[in-house]
Amino acid sequence: MLSDETKRKIVEKILESEGFKSSKTYKKLLLYLVESSINNEEPKEITIAIQVFGKGSDFNPGEDSSVRVYASNLRKKLDHYYANEGKHDKYRLKIPKGHYRIEFVPMQSQFKKRFTIKNKTLLYSLSALIIMLLVFSTYNYFQLRKLTSISSSVVFDTVWHNLIESENPKLVVLGNDLFFLEIIDGEETIVRKHYINTTEEFNEYKAEHPEKEIIGITPYPFFPKIDISTIPILVKLLNAKEKLTLKASSELKTHDLLENDIIFLGSFRSLHFMSYLLRDSLIEYSADPEKMFVRFNEPDTVFTFEQAGEPGQKHIDYCLFRKVPGPNKNTIYMFVSFFEAGISAATRYMLNKESLAELSEMMRKKYGKAPEYFEVLFESQGYSRTAFNTKVKYFRELSAEKLKIW
């Protein structure tokens, strides 16, 4: 059993990490919750509001959700810490959902012995992807200057000028699904569950199933099928003179978001660390195969869009495009969909002169200008994973002041 002194030392290390050392609010909240737990107390929401955030005694949790929002963000910041600087820590701080007590949970043992992939289909898919990326990189190195020139007229300034004019390195992030290893019937088996898409969700699942012999998350990425036909155009847009890197979303670190302009291409289930960029309280989404949806909770209206049909047949897909400011004078672009049809349609739309002019006009009518930062939801009707008809179903301006990553 951990001593109180050991617990405090564990917390001190966390508070000195990149994600916490400059955040007085989250430092104060975490310290308060830890001290309460050490004293065998679980503070109530109203107590936290008064003692941590300086709210009055008339604080009403039913009308003010700020404590719950901060607690949710604190869980995400801890998850980010353990995925990066704290990945070798022996203990993990956990705040169970619906509670405000701190638990010190032993970290999963690292899977160090060699293993073989039993599922040959997955192995072949992984090998094919690696070969594809190598060929793609080589092709662009030699052929980049042969691509059709993309002038600034193809894209209106408020969308891509940050990327074109920036001297930051460029990072294209491909979303990869989370798989983990489990011993089943005496054999190491690769497992995929639709409701486990982050390290935090994996750790929760493992803690809830102590009877299972779960080894850990696979050390190699698995990418869903995506349309890469627009990537050469993106590469040209990013400028051949700039450094360009490809990376899996599960491999992202804090410094990646600080040092690069980023374009993310992936599904809602493959966001990993990038899910921090969808912390906006107005957005809800579900990647559950039984009900996939994106929801925007505006003050007076709720807009809900549900995926329909099977991707291999006639279906409707949605892709969320987001342009947001990074934490270090950089810019982050996101294309997030349920299936590949949505990403394919949205990237083509955002790189097409005529369609961008149409979107620009819609935003100017609503806001009197083309916003610097914004999001757009595209609806794509398609067949056999191919989009044939794409429409703008929702868009809104985003405030840079409210989009701080940490």
C-alpha cells in the first residue's frame, strides 16, 4: 500500500510535467482532489466549486457544469501525461467517472517478450501499408514538381494561408485504430473492440476485467482503409521546400503539437491524442457501430447527424473538417469521418476552387466575413465506400480564445 508521502511525490512529478506546470487551475484542482483522497474524503461538486474555483455558497450544479467540465478535462490531461512523459510511471492517477476521488492504480506491465501475429490477414495488411507509405514517400520526392501547380486562387486565404505561409515543419497524421493483445486459449491474440479507442478507455477496460489475461496495446499501428488520392495534392500545397512527415495518430507526442503545422486524416475512432482537439462542449460524437452520430449543441438548437447504411453498399457518411489554432503559433487541420467516403469527399471539397468559393460565400452571408478558424460538417452519399454527392450540412465560426489545447 502506498504511503501518503509516496502519493504526494507521484503528484509532484505530474505537476512538473509539460501539461500541468503552466496550468494553475488544473494544478490546484488535482492537488485538492489528491489531498482529499489521502484524507479518505470524496469532495462533493459544490465543495470543489467553492474551495477550488471560488464560487459562492449559492452555487447550483444543476445550472453550472463548470466543475464537471474541469474534472473531465483533468482526466484527459492525465491520460495525455501517461501516454507521454508518464508512460514509464509505476502508478497511474485515476478519477472514476461520476466521482471526484483519486485512485492510485498500478500501471500495466509492459509487454517485452517477442510475439508472433496469429492473424495473417492483419500482418499482410500492415506490411502492405508500410510498403504503400514508402512508395508514396518516394513517389512524392521525385514527382512532386510534376504535379499540377496549385496557385493561391485555388483556396481562399482564410483556409490555407496559415499553412502556405508558415515556416513550421508539416506533419500529416493518419488515424489508426487501437488494438490490444490478450492471451485467449493459451495464444496471444490481437483484439479490437469498438468502444476502446484511447489509452484511458483501454486502462478502464483492463481494470474492469481482472479475470482476462490482457497484455497491452499493440506496439504497431493498424490503419483503417482510407483514400490517399488527395495526399499528393496536400503535399504540393504544403510546399516541397518544407519538411514533411507522416505519423500515426497513436504515436503523437506533446512536442508534435508544439512544433508542427498538422493535417489529420482519420476516423472518429482513431483520434487518440487528437481527441483533445474535440473537447469543445458544443460537440458530441459516437463511434459505436450501432449508432454513429455527430451532434452540435448550440444555445437554442441541437443539430444531430447520424450515419446511415453500410459502407460497402449505399450509405451516408459524415466528415467533420476543423481548422483550429495550435498551442505554439501553429495551425491544425482535421478531417474526421466515420468511414473513408467522408474523408475522401471532404478533402476534395476543401481543395477545390469552385466548392471553396461556395463555402466562402455561405460563411460571408452568415458572419459577414470568412472566419479565420471554423468547422464544417460534410454529408456524403455514396456506394461501396465511394462518395458521389457531397453537401455542407453545418458550419460555425470558432473562437481562438476558447480553443486552447492546454
